[in-house]
Amino acid sequence: MWTIGSGLATPWRTLAVNAAGIALLVARPRPRVTPAVGWLGALSIFGISWERSTRESFRHPDRETTPLIASGLALSIAMALLGLGQKRR
């Protein structure tokens, strides 16, 4: 679980890259970091959708995991749209 993550948690390396990218964008926006964070969000969408627990949670919703998975998916979609939707100057 520490190296490859679990059905509801990404590996720590991915979380570290995500946190570093967001910290860099908050500190001082950089043109290369924005699309990188967007691609990370896009890959997160794929990773979340790939998990069996996600499919089961949306087929048979429950009060514990469905909101957690839905919010993670929504935040990944937002991150991808904001990062990849930026127009180049």
C-alpha cells in the first residue's frame, strides 16, 4: 500500500508531486508547471476510474465511500480542466 497505493489512496510519491506542483503554482505561477499539474489531474481521473472500488461505489452507493470517491474525482477533473485549459501566450 505504501508503494502502489490502495483503492482509495494514491501512492505517496504521487501525492508529493501533486503537493509540490500546487505549492509552486501558489508561490509563483510558472508556465510549465500549470500543464504538468493539469496532466497529473488527468492521470488521476484515469486512476480513480480504473479502481474496482470506484465502479462498485457508483453502482451501489453508500454513505461512506461514494462521497469520498466522487469528491476526489471532481477535484481531479477540476485540476485537469484548470491546468490544461490555460491558453498559451
